[in-house]
Amino acid sequence: DTAVSQTPKYLVTQMGNDKSIKCEQNLGHDTMYWYKQDSKKFLKIMFSYNNKELIINETVPNRFSPKSPDKAHLNLHINSLELGDSAVYFCASSQDPGNYGYTFGSGTRLTVV
Amino acid sequence: DQQVKQNSPSLSVQEGRISILNCDYTNSMFDYFLWYKKYPAEGPTFLISISSIKDKNEDGRFTVFLNKSAKHLSLHIVPSQPGDSAVYFCAASESGGTSYGKLTFGQGTILTVHP
């Protein structure tokens, strides 16, 4: 009964490939997010969806495309993977981020070789 | 341009003593602040938050203090326990406009609590 689950947990792929990371939450939250933790350990927001509508889109290469088929799912598709895309990607959801923060998934470690 | 900074990469304390983790921010529009704890190979876990209308919020062993004039917040853990050993992230956000819900994180402080 994991609250926010993302798959796969590890992903190793070659440069130029296209890959997807899936995320699902069973908390009934309205808002979902994708964050990237880079090699310096900073967590930076990439996208945010509220009830399937894109509300935050940070400066992210357009090779990254989020898809939200319903408010419980937010998937991340990455085209033409580059070495610099190697990072840990975290999915999260929230209902009241100011008081209760986010609930994060356990992360997907993407390694591009 | 890092708007949230945790200048201490690591902190080591003895079990039973107080742990104090610090965080500074530069964006005066931030009006709520959060602390997260992260174990290896897991996602961050929400610990405690504080809004800018308060200067202190307490939850069990965890207390967050906010000094708006200094743009500084701190997390106190008393008493510290070995299970508290983790990476602690400070985060901040604006409650208004399109930035609501967008958290800006510091780079984390590794806390080690020795038995």
C-alpha cells in the first residue's frame, strides 16, 4: 500500500535512447510533481500537475515530457537521453504543501552510459 | 542562484544531545518553510513546517525556529537518537500565484548521531 510509487527504481540506458518513468499515488492528492536530484544533491522541481493540468514547468529541455492521464498518475518521458540526464528523479504528491509538504516516492536512479 | 542554503554539509552529535540544523534563504517572497529527512535509497520524508506568521513550531522532539529578519531557520532535535541519522533538507516556497506548491530545496546536511 505504498503511497507514492515510481517505477523503475533503477534505469541504465544508452545515450540517445527514449525512456519513461512511471508514478502513481493512492493518497487522493490533487497535485503531483517531478523533481530531479543532481550530482550535487540539489533537489530541483521540473514539473507540477494539478488535476491533470500542467501548472509548473521549469526550465527543462523539451526532451522531457510529462504526461498525466489522471490525477493519480504522472509519468515522465525522456527522449534522446544524454549523459547529463543521469540523476535521481523523484515523483511526489501533495494536497496542502504548505502545512503537510509533499509525499515523495523512493526515486528512480537513471544512469545514461 | 541558490535561494535556499544549508552551509553545513554535515553534523555529528552524541545520542541524547541536541542537534541544530541551520538554513538560510534569500528570497523574501518565501512564506512557508519545511524540513525533510532522507534515508539512503528512499525519498525525502516530511518532518515539520512553519509559516512566516510564526517564529516557532514544535512537534515532539522536533522544533523549527524562523527568524524572518535574518532570513534564517533552524531545526532542533532534542534528544537526538541514532535513528535520526539521515540527510536533512530545508525547503521553502511562496504561497501565492503560480509558485504555490513549488519547493526550493537546500543541498542538505548529513546528520550522524553517535550512540
